[in-house]
Amino acid sequence: MRTRRDCAAVLAGAVLLAAPAVAQEGGAIRTGEHAGFTRVVMTIEPTTEWSLETAPGRATILFPGRRLEFGVEGVWDRIPRDRVDAIEATVGPEGTRVVVGLACDCRISASFVGARHLALDVGDRDAVRPAPPELPPGTDAASEARVRAAVASAEKALIANLSRAVDQGVVVPAPAEAAVVAEAPPAAPGQGAGGPRPEPRPRTEGAPPGTIAALAELDQIETISVYDRDGAALAATRVPPAPPAVCLPDDALDIGAWGAAAPLAEQSQPLLRRLVGEFDRTDPEALAALVRLYLRLGLGAEAESLIAGFGTDLPDAPLLVAMARTLEGRPVDPAGPLAVAEDCPGRHGLWIALAGTGPAWRGEAQFATVQEAFADLPVDLRALLGPPLALRLLDEGRAAEAREIETTTIRAGRGETDALALVSARLAAAEGDAEPAAAALRALAESGSPVATDALIALARLAIAEGWTLPGRLIVDLRAAALVQRGDPRETELRVALIEALAARGEIVAAMAETAAARQDLRRARSRLAAIAVAAVAAADPERVGTAAYAEAALAARPWLLAGPGGDAPRRAIAERLVAVGLPNAALDLLGPALRRGEPDSRRLAARAELALGRPDAALAALAGLDGPATAPIRAAALARRGAPAEAITVLEAAGDGAAAAPYAWASGDWGRAAATGDPDRAAMAAYMAARAGAAPIAAPDAAVAPAAAAFAAPLPRLDRPSLGAARSLVERGPVIGTFVGGLIARPD
């Protein structure tokens, strides 16, 4: 029964804009579950008048004076009954009513979606409400001002009408204090659970009275501007860009409409009886309907088998087969309709992501349509397809989007499965909770469930990423699983994880042996396996794995290195380690392809290897034509090794690195530079050498002059005729000389 205050909603719904008809009215009522709200969608024309009435335990959409045929079949395929527990459409003398039973104390709102559908949203009170529609990018300031003015004018008129209705007693706003709601009557059979309804939340003081915002706080009145109510006014300026021509329309992939909630036998038997007619001719309509029914129920193998047996002429056979294989988690035709490279939106984008033929995330705007299509799937299909989609997003590093899919899947209310537990564990790892994630993955890996292998792979990768010490048991488990899964698509991932785990344990030679064996068994993955092995050798620490083991691993990985520029970085990394462990010849041999192409960094590394071999001329030849700060130190070292330390100093000074020339000062006789090191003893020796060479005198610090003067001021006693005085003189002067000379010897050049 409508109360006087409910009439305010009729006034709000009566403020309409004229717009052309864009959709046929009536038909099946559609439902969808989203994060924080449940949506009930009806197709009507934008010019159709409607009103929203709310009462304890229900929300009613009234279409006054209109006879609209709405169907409620299949409304529970996509939503649980935790917010909405009943949907009923009736036609009476006053028009058409759609009554939605409520099982929660929720916020109710209604608005147009894309100027084609009227959406009733039943949302959690703590959920973030969608932002009001914004003007499209590029709208000029004048247009924006006109639209804003029109919205303000409409809101002002609505407030004025409501104020007059209040003055006349036609409309009574809800009181500000909390309302006490009596127990609702039991629900009718088939209309959800009876019993008491949740009490509404107490009112709190909010927006100023007499404003749209204040009206929006009342449960009895849900207000929206005419532009939100009738999106057709701006639809022409907000039409999304047309998808690529290869993308299929949503209707072609509306799997939720391909079956009902009735048992399989009840739906399939009539189709099976029609499948083969006279002269063994197949009824194409019955075949298509039966295949789609199997797909709707998640029976991918059965659908594919049916097409193989009867559907050689089925027009949509490639698409249906691809969907069937996707439901089973098997590869699809790489040239088929689910292997499109374009960023298709909506349901086509969803099934492309599920098939794994391309990235699951192709940008925020496209993923929003994919998320919407996923939320529109029936509950059972969401539970089936949600985990693999979330795992693909996690593999691409999209943890936030994977969390959205997981949340939407859990909202299906089917309880946690092993597949969802795997998603939750990997999400925990991606969000930084490594230890709880490892415990959950270990439990799944040992459970014997269908996800045990995937959990074991994820556990190994988590342990490697965290730098944990890998137990030998993990290596044994990976080897055993790889043997059991031989021929399975997961064998490749298991053997990759095994190679990475062996390398992380420092067993680099064993990792190379496993790579060689895997390349023989998994020919399609040979390039990937080689790249992983090369990366493992390039990152290994020779001191940890042992010099001999590292050299053996580097020799084993050499055939797997790319000859082109793509292989230069790992070549240099391995060669640098070989030089460090005293194997410069092996490093030069490894750098051969890069040196033949003249790659600069490889040439500099080759010069270092030549210096390690004592061949300064070869080092200088390797550096010919190269300049810059990275080259100067190597060229200077080669010049000094060839006996030209003064040239080495010149090279370093030209490169702006004169401080690095100090080691060559003594060899070049540059006593001034040698004295400028800041070491008193070296400064004193430099001053002495300058005096001996007849060079300009060098002023040495007083602290440096005293020991030198004490050491060399008086001649040493003659030792050809030993005496007690000579012995006493040596005892007195010996420590001074010994300390001075010893200090010089102990310091590096």
C-alpha cells in the first residue's frame, strides 16, 4: 500500500525529458551481482514514466498506465539472495509493477544505464556510491554551463513541487528520528524467506533542508536529477567509441541466457528428441540449442563432442568450440574468434581473457567492461571461471584487478573451493603477506586436490622471490610432480620452477643439466628454458657456487646465448664473472659475437680481460675509437702496463678524472702529484726523491720532515770494524729507519 510520503517518488519520476525510443520495452528482467550492490535491470523506452516506491522489505517500480510484459525466469542465475530475495512483475489497472523483495537494510536507487535500461540498485550502506555522470572530454565550456544550468533548474523545480505538495499535505517527509519498523508479514511462497526484516539505520543530521542532497538522505524518497534519470539527453555526446570490427556483440556471447534453472534432463530431453530427424538429418536449431545448454551448465567437453559428431555445418561452431575448450581450461584455436589481438570490450573481451590468448588486462576502460560482463555471468559460471581469470591477472601483476574478480566470485555464495583458496593465497603473496601465503600454498600442494600442482609451483616461486632457503624436499616435490604431469601443459611450469629452484639453492650445474633435459622433452618451450638457464648463470655468485662449478655452468649455457643484441647483456654478466674468477680467456671466447659487432660495453670488458692476460697492446686495440669516462680508466691502466704512466695520467686528466691518476705518479716521476696524496710519509719520500732528481723542491709537512731528517741526517756507522759504539748506534737509529721504510712498503702504490 502506498503511503502519502511515497507519492514524492512519483513526483520525482515525473520530471522527464523527451527522447526518441531506443529499445523495445519489456522482456526478461536481468540481474547482476557487483561489488557492494545487486542490480535489477528492466528494458524500457526513455520516455516511459516510472516511479520508485520503497517500504520495509521491498522496493517497487511503477510504470503508470503502461502494460509491460516482464519475465522473471532466470533472475536467480546471476545473483544470490542475500540482498534481493524476491522479484515479481504484475500488470494491473494502474499500470505495471515490478516488486523487489529486500533481505537487507540497504540503500535503494534507480537510474538509467546507457539510456536503454532502467537499473534498480540494492546496495550496502557502507559501499561507495557511483559518482554522478560527468560530461565527456572535450565538451566546451558553454555546453557545460548550459547543462549545469539545466540540471540546477530541474532540481529547483523539483524542490518547489515537493514543497507545495508538503504544504498541501499530499507529501509527508520521513521524520529525522529513527523509525521503528514492525515485523514484516511472512513472504509469499517462492518469494524468499519470511520473518522480520532488518530495521533501517537511524537518521542523522546531514545536508541542509530544501536541497536535493537532503532528500537523498530519506529512505522513502530516492532523488536523482533528470539527467541521471534520463541519460538519453547526453547519450549522443557520450557514446563510447565503436569496438573493432572483429569484436563480437554481447548478445553473441550471452551464455547466461542459454539455459534455465531447471534440471539438465528436463531441458535436454526435448532437444535430444529433435536432434536427429528423418533420413538421419540433424536439426540445426536443436543442435545449436543443445550445445549452448551444455555450455551454460559448464559442460565444455560434452558440448565439443556434440559439435564434433553433428555440427560440421553449425554456423557458430568455431566460437562454441572455443568457449567449450575455455570452460575446460584447454588451449583454443590460435586463429579462432577467442584469439583476437584487438581490445574487445564486454563479453568478448571477457572470453578472450578467459581463453588466455592475450593479456587479461588491456587498460582500465576495457577491463571495466570485462568486469561488468563477468559480474553478469550466472552464479555457477562465476564460481567456475573466476579463479582462472584472477590467476591470469595475478600472473600479469594486476593484483587489484584480481582482487575485484575474487570478490565478485565470492559474492556468488558458493563457499570457498580449492581454486578460490589458491587465488586467495596468491593474492596474499602479491599483497605482501608472504608467510601466511606460503602456509596456505603448502597445505594446498599437499592436499591432492586438482590445484595441488599449481600451488606447488606458486610456493616455489614465492620462496625464490623472498630469498628463503629452499629445502631439499621442495626439489624432490618438483621433480616428482614434473614426472607425474608429463605431457600436461603444467609440465613446462614445473620444470621451469625446478630449474629456478636449483639455481636458487646454488646447484647451478644441476640446474644446467635439468635445462638440457627439459629442452629435449619440451621442444616448444626450448627458447624459454634456455633464457631461464642463461639468466640463472648470469645472476649466480661464483664465490657461493664455487669457481669450478660456475665455469662448468657457464660453458654449458654458452650454446643457449642469443647471438644478436638481445644476448649481449647476459654475455657481459657471465664474462665479467669469468674475468673475476681468473678465466679471462673463457670470457673473451664468450664475448666473440658481441665483439664482432663492435658492441662498446663488450669491447671495454674484453680490454679488461686482455689486461688480466698481461696483453696491454691488445687491450688498447680493443678500445680503439672508444672515449668517455667509462673507457679512460681501462686505457690508462693499459698505457701504464705498457710503460707509459705519464700518458696514463694525461688520459685521465683529459677525461676529468685527475684524482684517479695518483697510482701512476711514482712510476712517472711526478713527485708533486705523489706528494699531494695527504700521506705524510709518502710526501716526505716524494720530497726526498725530488731533491735527489734535482727537481724543484717540494714543501713537505713538518710532521713528515722530522722522521726523514732523523733517518738520513747522520751517516750510518761503519760495519767493517765492529764495535760497541756501532752496535749502540744501530740500536738507536734502526727503529726510525725501519718504521719509515716499512710504512712506505706497506702502502699501496
